[in-house]
Amino acid sequence: MSEVEIRQVLREDAGWKKAFEDFYSACGVRRVGRRRHAYFAAWAGAELAGHSVVLFDKGRWVMDGLLVKPEFREKGIAKKLTEARIRYAVGQGAAEIWYACEDGNLVTTCCHLRYGFEKVCPAHHHCSIATAHWYRLKVTPALFRKFPALRPGEGMNAYSAV
């Protein structure tokens, strides 16, 4: 298996959109529309191995749409896609970064908890055991001391245009 490279999608052309739609064909992914956003893709050669998005929605940065193909899982791809999204949101001035996840998705929850995400119920939501739960990461100097690679500008050479 070839090495996987994480790249920001800078041009959403017809070829990329087809690859994106094929990638998510088995599961629904919400469209970002005209909201501020950034897509990140994991490529193993010419194959799309993973994908994620971070978007500015209702006054906050939200991570969404993380998916890694089964044959590429447990190789650190989700971690790299998560770090790319955090770094991007921080570079856009985010003081907090959010994501929603069901309690049963332990792989995703554990991945995010390591960065300091905390489970919260946002204002105007009615959280219960049966609903998806929200997690929030506060962007603080302590975050960058623990994870220097999350600082905007750090490690950005690994991310290039698709």
C-alpha cells in the first residue's frame, strides 16, 4: 500500500466533485452550500482513502464528514484529517471547534478526546441519551503546548492543493 498524503482541496472542480460523491455514495453527508469551509482528502496514490470537512455554521467552526475507507483504517488517517481541520479552523480565528457524534462511536470519540474535546449540550439544543452529542474544543495556549502541530503554519507543508 502506498503512503497516504493529506491534502486540502482547494479547487472543487467536476472531477473532484465526482470522486467526492462516489466516496460518500453509501452514506449521507450534508452539503456545505455557500458556508465557509475547507475539505481535506487523504490520497493513497490516485485513490481517495479518506475525507473530511470543517465548516463555519451558525457562528462556530464544526468538523463533519470524516470517513476513511475500511482498508485504510487504523493507519492514523483520521488523526491526520482531524489535525488538518483543527489547524485550519484555528487559522481562521476559531476560539472553539465543535463536532457531533453518537455515544456509540467510540473510535471517533476517543480520537477527539485526546485533543481535549469535551462533551457539552449547546444552547438551544435538547440533548438526551438518544440524541447525538456535541463535543467542543476550546482553543487555548495549553492546546498548542500539548500539540504544537495544531498551531496554524506548523506542518502545513504536508497540505497542498488537489
